Amino acid sequence: MQRVVRLLTVLVVAAAAATNPAAAAAETADTDTCWATGDVNGNTIAFEIADWVYLTNFVGGQGPPPDPLYEGDLNADGFIDQGDVTIIWLVIISELEVEVPILTVCNPDTIRGACWKDGSCTILSPANCAAAGGSYLGNETSCACDCGVWGDVTGDGDVNPQDVTYVVQLVYYQNDMRVQLPACPYEAGDVDCDAAVNPQDVTLYVQYVYYTNDLFCDDPCGE
């Protein structure tokens, strides 16, 4: 019963905003605040699968933004990213109770990209990625994982003596000549996957190249 009442409340709020946009605009202008209803795709029905699909596509760079934009900032953190998509999903699947309308930011930031943490990737804003302790790969990057040939730091498609030289230069002489693929969640040359390029990696490169002893950790992209 609570589920029905909550959804009816959401629908009424969404419909009121749609039928009286002038009043909504006036309220926003007077208070400098905006109210999100959960109707992300603008069809006057809030928190439905279509809203989840719409926001998922936008966050993933495959669809248009919500209109008005603040309808996508459902957690009111000033960013539109995977956190907002998750809220819609939880409302639909887990019956998360959301009090609507949601007081939110009128002009949320839409800058976002791939955020890798502990071998998994989420599309987040730079600020939210940093707060989560993740590694932000850059604006507009996707979660597609590509480390090329694992261990190749020169970008020539092979692991050979030149890669050993590059890693030695980095570790012992602070001379960084590596090619870092933007879609690779691990630092180029970190072939033991300990989140650092250090003498241990140099040892593994020497073993690999000169003694055909492959002690590299697994390619994080599974290739």
C-alpha cells in the first residue's frame, strides 16, 4: 500500500509541474531552488523503467539530457552521474522510499567519466570518484577496459627489451616515457598489480623478457 501511495504522490507532483510550468518557473526564480520529481524523461510518470533507461543513456553519453536538467540530479549532490541512476533503480526494484519533490541543484554539473576502483568501473563525476577513492580516467571516458598488450609500456604492441628500459628509466631515474592507454584502469608498467611501478616490476620485466618467465599479474581487462 505504501508503494502505491508514494507513486501516486510522485505522479501528482510531476503532473502539476507539467501543467503549470510558469508557476514552477516563478517559484524557482524566487527561491533559487529547484525541485526534482523523478520524471526524468518528461512523460509525467515518475520513477519508472523508462526514466531509468533515459538517465542511463544520458550518463553513458548515449542520449539527451533531462529537461529541465535538474530532474536528473536525484540525490541533490550537484552532479548527474551513476549515483542518480542507482536511485531510480532502487525505487523501482527495491521500493526505496523517496520523499518527493526533491530539493536539488538548479544547474547540476554534467561532467563525468569512468571511475575505476578495486577492478570495477562506474560512471561518476570527478568529485564523486575522488570521494569514493577511485581512479578517474578523464572526462567523457567510458568503462570499456583496454590495456592493449599487457606489459607493453612503449606502445609498439610487444613486450621486449625496450619496455625494460622504459621501466628502469621510470623507477631509477624518474624519467617517464611510458604510453598510458586512457581506458586502462592500471598504471602502465604495474605488472604485479600492486598499484605502483617499482623495483619489483623491473624484476618481473627482466624475468619476462630475458628468461621467458611470465610472472606478470593477469591483464585487468581479462585479455
